[in-house]
Amino acid sequence: MKRSIVMATALTVTWSLPAAAQTKDANAEFEKFRAEMEESNPAELFELKGEELWKAKRGPKNVSLAESCDLGQGIGKVEGAWVKMPRYFADADAVMDGERRIVWCMTEKQGFKFADIAKKPFQGANDNNAPDITNLVTYVASASKNMKFDMPLHDDKVRDAYETGKAMAAYRAGPYDFSCNTCHGADGKRIRMQNLPNLSSPEGALRGVQGWPGYRMTGGVMLTSQWRMNDCFRQQRFPEPKYASQAVTNLIAYMTGNANGQMYKGPGIKR
């Protein structure tokens, strides 16, 4: 009985390709608008602020990330780092995505308290300013624009994170018995006006990671992939994961690994 109710609920919100065709023109118009907006993407303002923060001596230890933080390319180097994460960092003994790694550098190298960063890691709809971590993530991501995703799946620890993320995406639970794959495990699904990418395919995975961090026009805010993952948990009626958690890194690893070899276009614009 429960499964029947869940399937009926899913059918009311998730439609297949014939229904998607009804709004094809609307989606095409939005994509045209998005392409025009990309030429003057507000994300650039966050990138500039992030660059300032990256180079500034800050925190209790009064050091800059530029002189202390290794994103996998060497201390202070940001070019190409975003598209090669998640990756394993021996100094932290963990596989980390870009945002989680920057948070680690802020706490370990600059001396900030994680609890203070985690109090408000995402920009709210009524906020005039994005949190420092969002600006930093946007700057670091922008330095990999027009580079191909190259997450090191040959690394056993990275492969483990990828496989764990794959299992998490298939795990069904919660009041609706949903999983990530309920919406993102097959081609041709949608919710209302939103096309849902199939994250198991290279093209769908690219859509899942492309454009994050992204400027969301509906709220006028800059948001990161960590926020996107948390919001997916919320929509499934799952408890939201702890900020910068290994669980979120695993899911990002699964999507990014599936998108390997494809071009990252940099911070984007979202609905």
C-alpha cells in the first residue's frame, strides 16, 4: 500500500518525455535568456570578493589562503584545482570536494572555528552579502573555467568515495521512500518546469555539476553545490547533512566522476 501511494505521488510530480515536450519552447527560451545573462554574470562580483579573501591575511593565525592552502595543485594555486576535486588530501586524511577543502584550510591554516563558519554557510534570500566561504568557492571555481573535469578516479580512496556516493544515490528512505535516483536515475524525468538530469549518465552528471557555484536569479543569491546537495536532502524529507560532511562529498564525487572528461564552464546562472 505504501509503495502504491508513493508511486502515485511520484507520478503527480515526475513526468516523462511526452509531458516534457509540452514545455520545450519555454525551456528553450529560458536557455536563450540564460546564455545572454552569462555574458554579464553577477557571479563575477563574488569571484572578485573571493579573490580578495583568498589573498588577505585573516583569522587568528593572520595568514592568507594564498600562502597556506593547498587545493591539490600546490600551496596557493587555484588554476585547475576545482575540476580535479573531490580528491584525497593526505594532510587531512580525507577525500574532499572544493568547498570542504577550503573550509578545512580556513580552520587549520587560518585558525577560524568550524562552528562559526557552519552557523551560516549559505546566502539567504534576504541577505545582501554572501558568506566568505561562498565568495571563496566562487573564486576558486572560476579559475577552472573552460577546463575538463578530471577527478582522479584511479586513486583508491577517491574511487571508494565515488562508489559510496553511487550507493547513497540509490538508497531509498524517508516518508516518501525516495532516493536521489527517484528523480535523477533515468532519462526524461521532470518536476513541473524543471528537467531532471540522469546523474548516472555523462551528460546528466555534467548538468548536475555544471554551473555550480551558481547565481540564482529567483532569489538574487550566490549558492554552492554544497547548498544544492543539502536542498535535495530537504526535498526528500531527509535530515539535512552536517555542513561540509563526508556524505555530501561522496555524492559530489559520484556526479563529478560521471562527468569526467567534459568541460566545466565556470560559475553559472540558475533559475
